[in-house]
Amino acid sequence: MSILNLAFAGTPEFAVPALSALAASRHRLRAVFTQPDRRSGRGRDLKASEVKCRALELGLPVFQPETFRGAEAAELLAGLNVDALVVVAYGLILPASVLAIPRLGFFNIHASLLPRWRGAAPIQRAILAGDAQTGVTIMRLEAGLDTGPMLATASLPIGPRDTSQTLQRKLAPLGGRMMCATLDALAAGPVPETVQPEAGVTYAAKLDKSEAEIDWSHTAASIERRVRAFNPWPIAQTKIAGQQLRIWESELALADGAHGPPGTVLAQSPAGIDVACGQGVLRLTRLQSPGKAQSAAAQFMQSHSLLHVRLGA
């Protein structure tokens, strides 16, 4: 079995386990591409991506082109003379001319069971939709949005307490292991590829902060999924006396029935704060006021009483 020369392209934390797995594999990782450092935080300081930080720890060359549409980045990639390039949540558009440069092509770790949840936020959209399972697909990149043929898939149940963060921590290392196995197979010869079916295609649109605002007229079950889907970002939120209140964790207290005007706090106890929804009751168990650290409901209630308050106003 031959050894492949590889490059890697990724940016956020989700891509780090795959980068680490490839660096520890039998193949040669020649370079890492990641997005340019971005300004963030109150001080607007430049911050390197999680992938860049890990690549530097591994002693790997790091390249940060603003785009792959120009000739400079394409020439850089061609000069590396790699057999394949692995992409995980890179965040830049890769033109068809660039995809043709590596001998074997570009291969992507996608955090869904394609063709369901093509796009930028598959983990969050799966939770929001109430899907019972998710998974990882290893696919060949082509010009379309996550439309390429599939080389491997693995499924994973979505538990009733799973958040986007907990699912990411399960899916990311799984994807790394699957990609290493796929590359080993490619090094030995052609690997069967399955064209994605037309039936069942859905799109996982990029998250917008505005989606985090809770509409209490929705069902308690759907709001509970929203809290889990938006943890750790952008965090589900509501208003109390015009101030932002973030909801980090919640649980379904009652699934059915109308129990008061939506958003009304019906009861509070050490177990949590019960809020009427359009259907059912949601129990808030971990909250955060502006300028404060997040805390369990029991601790939160030591300085806040919400009984009979109507949230969302």
C-alpha cells in the first residue's frame, strides 16, 4: 500500500480532530490551509483559527489565502504536488479548476447523512428538526453544494440531551477515523463511490443570530430543541423587562396542552423555572443574565424571582 501526500483545509474546532488524525496517520501531511486570522472579542484582536493553532503545534506549514478564485492560491496548491486534499468546514469556495489539481481529488468530511442536510449547519438543523439520527459522510467534493458522490457513511443516534456541542464532539473524531480509513483504501486502489439520491435532499442554512430569539407561541418540544441546537452558539435567548436572558439548558416539563399565556412563568423550584408555551411547558434549568456568568436555575433564583413574569417582552 502506497503512502499518500496530503494537504488539509479546515477552520473551526470541528476540523481539529480530523487534522490530528491525519497527522498521526501513515500518510504525509504536507500543508494546512485555513481562513485568515479574524478580529474578535471586545478588543477586536486578531485571532487565529483552531485549525491554525493545532497545525502550528504539529509543526505543519500553514497557508491562509483570502480566496481560491485567483491564480496565486491555485499555483500554491499545485506546487505542493499532493495526491489528495481533505476538507473539513473550511468556509471558502473552491472552484472546479482548483478541485482538479490533486491527483485523486478533494475529499470532505460532512456531519450529516447525505443527502439530508447539505450546507453549513447540518448538526444544528438536525437537532432543530427533531431527527432521531445523524452521522458522517465522506464525499468527493465537486462544484455543487455538498452534492458529490459518497465514499463512506456512518450513523449516530441523537440523544434526548444532545446539544450541538455534544454531537460535534462525537462526530468530529468519528469523521477523522473514517477519513483515515478512506485514504488507506484510496492508497490501495479505486474506492467505490455512490451517487447521492435525489430523494431526501434538505439544506442546512447557515445559522443567524436572529434565530436564537425564542417565540413562546411555539410548542415546548420545539423550543427545547432550539435550546439544544443553539448551544454553544448563538445561545437561545428571550427578553425579561427588555433585558436579554440567555437559556443554556432546558427540559420538557409538559408536552401537551395550553397552560397560560405563552411566555408566562408558571412555577419555579430548585428543579427549574416552568414557562408556558403555545403547547406544553418548558422548564429552564440553566440561564444567564447580561454581564453575568451562566448558572443553574436554583442559583439563578437566589437573586431573581420570575414567578408570573411574562418572558419575551
